[in-house]
Amino acid sequence: MKADRALAKLSTLALENRRRGLAVNLPRAEQTLRGTLLQRYVTCGKPDCKCARGERHGPSWYLTVTLAPGRTTGAVVPGEQLEQVRQWVENYQRMKQNLESISAINRELLRRQRPSSQKSSKER
């Protein structure tokens, strides 16, 4: 709501410029990945292994993705792919934030385009 009020104070030209800037700065879609990158330490279960004494194996990196409520999938990320996966996850978050901002701007621009008769009946 705060963001919507802040947008309402900007001129239409400023909103259009901000929207354009956000759109230009969107990451390339093919370089995005939805998920969470986690660092994990695991135990193998062998009774004579160091992990049985508390020294777990790791760290290893794991990508987890929620498919639906209660359903997740994931995979170990090999070390040589870690930076690429990290960048793709960051790109996804940046894209999501920028799209939300663009959507808020578009809502404000649509609100301004409503006929004045609709505005007055809604504002009462």
C-alpha cells in the first residue's frame, strides 16, 4: 500500500519512465531459475565414518524448488555450476521484483485513465 501511495504522487511521465527503466533492466528469461540455493552438511550413515562422530560431510550445495503446497524437488548443484546457478536464482528474484514494480505502475496508470464518473463514484 505504501508503494501505491508513493506512485500516486508521481507524474504520469515519471511513472512511464520508471516502468521503461525496470523493463530494460529485466534479466534475460533464459538466465533465470526459480528456487532456493541451500548449503548442506550430511551424514552418510556408515558407523565407522567421521560423520558418525559428528563431523558431517560437506558443505554441498542443494537447489530446492517448491512445485505445489507440500511438494518440493531438489538436486545437488556441482561445484563447477554453483556460480551459474546462484546467478540464475538471483536473476529470477530480480525479475520477479521488477515485474511486481511494473505491475504496480500499470495499476496506477490504469487508475488514472478511468473515466471521471467512475472515479467520483468509487471515491465516495
